[in-house]
Amino acid sequence: MAIPTANWRPVKITFNPNEFAIEIAEEQQITANKIAASQAQSTATQGVADANAAQASANRAQASANTAGSEAQVAGAAAVMDAAAVQMVNKRVSDLGDYKTVAEAGIYFPSDGSTLDDAAKADLATLAAHTRGLEGYLIEVAGYASTTGTKQLNQKLSEARAAAVVQYLREKQNVQMRRIVVPAGYGATHPAATNSDAQGRALNRRVDVKVIVNKGLSEAI
């Protein structure tokens, strides 16, 4: 056991309440600053996340808008093309007065029928031959019926007869569709002969086919 030396003096410990309070206050301030900094960081992180989510939502909205815009442009372009096509057909029909007939044929059908016979096919082949090397021509196709059936039946027959002629010209004579004016069925209207006898009715069951050329071009033919 150590024995105290003669020079040992007791150490006097003093306590200063003010200094202690300052240290406590400083510790509390440091802790508060850390908490505040942590909360600020958490708030900032959440803000970044919210901003990223908002940006992603905006990007999706923009993509949807771009897609809708593209679809609208395509639809608009298609509508313009359709309108232009209709306008072109209407103009072609309205301008028929400016055309001259250079070849024509009458195609006849049996009662209640719309099938081409050999004679009809031969006549159409001869007419198509007139178009070889012809510039700027169109083919006008108009179907008719006699008054034997009902108005509705006659209309259907006239349309079916016109369609049969167009199909043969396209598939067998290689006539391009753009060369054919929109075919039409006129029912029992515009009879070529009387409907009071069998011979007259046979003449009315027909399709009138004409090859027409612009009068300006036909002058050079």
C-alpha cells in the first residue's frame, strides 16, 4: 500500500453552473442541428423522388400526346386523301362532256341474268383492243334492265351487269381500274327500245360500254 508523501495536497474541484449550462446548451444545439439536417435531407430526398415521379408522368403524357398527334396526322392525311379521291372521281364524271367517244359496245344479258356469254366477251375483247396505245382514255360502263321485274330487282340486275363487265375488263383484258369511270346501274331507266314486246325488252337488258378520250387529245387521234 502506497503511503502519501509529505507534499500531497488535496485537489479542489470547483463546479461552475454557468459553464455546465453552456455545455448542455451546446450539446442540445448540436443534436438539434443533426436532427434538422437529417429531416432536411429526408425532405430533399422525398422532393427529388417526387420530382422524378412527376417527370416520368410528364414523359408518359408527352409520349401519349405524340402518339395521339401522329394518329391524328395519319387520320387527317387519310381523310384528305379520301376527299381528294372523291373529288377526282366527281370531276372525272362531271367532265365527261369534254370527252369524245372513240369506241363503244352494247353487251346484252338474258332475263334475270348478269352472266357474260361468249358473244359478250368477244365484244368486250374487241373494245379493249381499241385502247391499246391510246392515251388519256376512260371507259364508261352503264348497266340497265327491262321493266319485267320490280324496281328493286331491276336496280340490282343493272348494277350486277355493270359489275360483270368491269370484272371481265379488269381480269381478262388487263384494263386498269383507274381507266374505268365509276360503273353505275340505272335500273329500267333510259330504255333503248320499247318494253311492250320481248324483242324490245331484250335490247333493254344491256350494259352500254364506251371508250372516251378528252376532246383535246382525240383531235390528234
